[in-house]
Amino acid sequence: MDLGTLWRAALVQAALVAAVAVALGTALDRDFFASWGWLAGPAVWFACALGTARVLRLPTGPTLAGAALAGVPSLIAVPLASTGSAPLSASPCSRRGARAWRRGTT
């Protein structure tokens, strides 16, 4: 892929995702995203990748494969962040709480 196509694809994808995000954000309430955001986000990403492929006349298969590969870091990071961040953020709090408890200033 040449650099010009890369930037055009990035701009079209960003514009499509932004447009869908605004439309969904105004049409649906917060509870929908809390419950179904894990599915809606990737579905919108793939739909917009398909739209990007159509607008720029790119091959559909490789474009969707690239969209899937772009999501792999998030697929790895989100579970790690949700499970790993709680112990990391709780660790300093527990040390401060233990010190305060020993001093009797809880």
C-alpha cells in the first residue's frame, strides 16, 4: 500500500467512525453502551472498514483483515487493563491504609 492510500483510508475510516459514533450517541442511551459496547464497537469498526473499502475501491478481504489485526492490541489490552489495573491501583492504597491502621488513624 502506498502512503497516499494509507492516509486516505485513515481519514475515511475516521470520518465514518465519527459519524456513526455521533449518530449512535444521540440515538441510544448510556445503558446500551454499558451493556453492548463490547459488541457495538467492533461491529461499527468492521462496518466502517467495509465502507472505507467501498469508498476507496480497496479489496474487501484484505481491508477487513487489516481491521481485525488493528483490533488485536485492544483485544489483549482491555482484559489486562480491567483485571490488571485493580490490583495495581489497590496496591498503593492498601499500603497507605495498612500504615494508617497501624498508627490508629483510620
